[in-house]
Amino acid sequence: MNLELIVQDRYQPSTIDETTWVNWFQAWLQTPGLDLPPAQTYELSLRLTTDAEIQALNAQFRNKNQPTDVLSFAAMEVDFPQIDDDAAADLYLGDIIISVDTAVRQAPEHGYTLRKELAWLASHGLLHLLGWDHPDEPSLLIMLQQQENFLTRSGL
């Protein structure tokens, strides 16, 4: 499986190196049971930013004028298209934006290091890109369990 990950780290100093992010996302996308459509390459972008920037995006796209920890913008809001197994198509999944400011505050509350909190938020964002949602308690618990699976796959 090929992965093209664009990492934009607007938060200085850099929080996690790009190679680590690529390794994590590759491991997560290879998790059994995700039912990804076949593609030559999966593409997504990850932006690490500040509360101010994520608040502006949250206000613009969700009508919530407050910072949040993670935003996901899925490229496909409907079911994945059916692609022949032999196809050489690339599949753009979407964009994940994480506020490092919020992650810094949340990490101690969750008993995590900043590294683990950022991975947790990125895994949550990825699941949203893949069509997962948590409108109720049972679906939230399933999603949280999948995030735990992702972190375990990453050695966190």
C-alpha cells in the first residue's frame, strides 16, 4: 500500500517528524476490517496548527466560533466508489487539521504524552475521513475502540 501524506506543521517547533506520521497512517490504513476501496495510492493531508487558526476554520465550516481539537474534511461524503482491483487510481481521502494548542492542554487530562494525544486526534480524524461518525454513545464507543486499535498498531 502506498501513502502520500502532506504534513503542514504550522506549530513551531515541529511536533512529530513526517516519517513517523507516514508510518502511523500506513499502519492505520492497513488495519483489518476498514474495508478501504482498492487504490494504488491513498492520499491525505495533515495540518498541525494553533487554536486561532482552527477556531477560524471551525467558525467558517461548522458555525462554531471556538477552537476545537481536530477537524476532518472528507473528500468523499458518500460511499467509496467501486474501483477495479487492477486500477492504478489514486484515492484522495481528505484533510485533517489538529490544534496543537488544544492537544497540549488535553494530553495531561487524558494521561497522555503530547505525542500520544496527537496520534489519538489524528486517528480520530482519519476515521472521519473514512466515513466513521459518532452520533450516539454506541457508535462513539466503537470509534474509540478503533482509535485504541490504531494506537496499538503504532506502538503507543
